[in-house]
Amino acid sequence: MKINLNKKQSTAIAIIVAIGILLGGLILWPGKNSAGGDGHGHADSHGDTEHHAEDKSEKKDHADADKHADDEHHDEKPKAEAEGHDDEENKIVLTDVQIKTAGIGLQVADGAHIKTALVLPGEIQFNEDRTAHVVPRLAGVVQSVPANLGQQVKKGQVLAVIASTGLSEQRSELFAAQKRLTLAKLTFEREKKLWQEKISAEQDYLQAQQVLHETEIAVQNARQKLAALGADSGSAGASNRYEIRAPFDGIVVEKHISLGEAVKEDTNVFTLSDLSTVWADIAVPAKDLNVVRVGEKVTVKASAFESSATGTIAYVGSLLGVQTRTANARVTLPNPQGTWRPGLFVNVEIVSNEVQVPVAVAVDAIQTINDKPVVFIKVADGFVAQEVTTGRSDGKRIEISKGLKAGSEYAASGSFVIKSELGKSSAEHSH
């Protein structure tokens, strides 16, 4: 089919087509620019992004490095400051004048001979070999008591006098025997003369001789009885007077007799002891019996006051106590001044080991800081607290096994003064 258009219609269609083409071109041209931008502009943007990331990474690395260096610098600084602070805390500045005024004594650490001693408890007792419990041996009534408690008496000195009927009988028996002996001697002499002159029989002579011998035995027996009682014949005084005398030189440590008292023959009226020597009884545990031996030299020290003496172990028991599980040992001590009194508690030191150590200091030099032993070493301007490891000690010197060299000068006496000054300094630093 054929369509006929007039001139106006043709012109209108042409205008519409032209406008459509123009609009299509306008629409397609910005898309092309945009696509070109994606091809080139997008790449540029990506490059800028990567460059910016690299810059940020480099800046971050530099920042991290600077931060690490700063951290190391800050770590090193406090560490150095801490070390210097420790040195300052352990050091006390003192001048020579201040040291002398404070009474601080200086010594040099050197070798020493250390004796390790075993210390056992003991008690002073009477020397039982020189202690007597005096009894009257005869019953009687006390007439006088010249001896007093605590008095020093001599051997043979009268302690008390009693009147005893038993002693009177013994003396009467002696007197009768002596009279019979006198008569027997006269009879014997007469019978001997008659027999020699052939006047009497030999039998009478022999009988008189036998009577004489029997009478002599009776007299001797009566005298021995009196001697056993510690009494004499009593010819110079009353026959019933009995004198109780000291058996040896000593001190009256107990007295159980008074004037007018009736005493029996076995009553302990006096205890007399010679305190020129005493015993130190020691309780020895079973584990220490191999150290405690008879003949071993020991040192006895009083626990109540400053006094010591040397002695020798005279006895070690062979049995252990059922309850205490200890053996008894004994030391004989000379006691000329009477210092060692019975009942006094003592400590007995027995040397168990002897060794030579390379470095030792005075015991008074050891002080404790933060529960650790230290020695204050002398430096140019004062003292420095040096931590040490201690070893064996004999009470005067102590071994230093670690922390101190031989030849080091240290504060021996008065080291507690330095410790107190160090404590004050630490307190000030803490504030």
C-alpha cells in the first residue's frame, strides 16, 4: 500500500527524526565519556589509592620504629635508674670522724680456725665423793649445836654434842675391861713367878695367861666399838657425852638438828660437802653419744651469769633413761672460788669438729636485711651492705662461703649502728 504525504507532513517527520538523532547522540556521548573515565580515570584513582596506602605504610613503619626506639630508651632509663637507686639504698655515707664517734670497729676478713661445738644442757651437783650425810650413830638428846648452816668447818671440828645412854654403856664396858685387864696382869705375874720357883703347878700359870689374853681382847673390843662410833674413851669428861665431828673439810649445806631435840642413831642431822670440786651432770641424747666420750675436754658456761670453766668428762652412762631417752654424763669441775653452786643450770660445749675456713668475719658483723644476712663493707665514703652466705661458727667467728673475699675491710663491732642508719635512709626514700 502506498501512502502519499504532503509537503507539511514530510517536513514534520524530518524534524522529528533530526531531533531524535540529536537526542540519541547527546545520550550516547556522556556514556562514552564516562566509559573513558572508567578506563583511565578509574586506573588513576587506583594508582592514587595504592600510592596513598604505601605512604601510610611507610609512615606507620617509621612511627613503629620511632615508638620502639622510644620504648627501648624508656626501658633502659628506668633500669639504669633502678640500679643506681639500689646502690644508693644499700649505701650509707659516713665520714671517718662519724665512724669513730659511732664506735664502729673495722676488721679485715681473713681465714680462721672454726671449732664446731655441741652444746648440751647440764646442772651443777654436789661432788658425791666429797659429800657426807652425818648421822649421830647413837640415840640421845642434843646438848649443844655449835655448827651453823653454811659454815665452813675443818676435819674433826665439833658439829654437835648429844647425851647418849648407849655411849655411857660402851664406855662403862671399856672401863670394866680395863680393870679386869689390870687384875689379870697381876695374877699372871704372880702365877708366873710361883711356877718359875716350882711353888705352883704349871696349869695355874697357863690358866692365868689365858685369862690375861681374854681380858686384853675385851679391852681392845671395847675400844674398837667406841672408835666405830666416833667417840673416845671419855676419861676426861662425862661418860654419856657424845661429840659429832666433821669427817673432812667442807661446808654445812644442810642442818636438821636443834638444841634439846631427841635424835635417833640414823637421823641425818647434817649434810657436809666439800665444794672445792663439783659435778656438772649432762643429759646426752642418743644421737650425740658418739661425740661425748670419757676424757674429752669441755667448756662449761653458766646460763644465769657470765662465767665459764674447763673440765673433763669423767663418766658417761651406759644406759638410756626410759622416759627421757638420754644418757647421763658427768664433768668434774674445780671450784676454788665457790662460783659453781649446786642447782645452777649450765651449758656444756663439746668440740665435735675443727676446720680451717678461707674467709671468716666476726659474728657481730652479721646483720639481717630483708631476711638475708649482710656484711657492711668499707668503701671510700662509707659502707655498702653486701649480701653473704654464712657457714659454720664457733660463737666468735663465722664462715663466709659466698659474697665476701679475703682482705675486705668490714664493720665488725657497731654494725647495728649502720643498719639503723640504713633503715632511716630507706624510710626517707619511701616518703
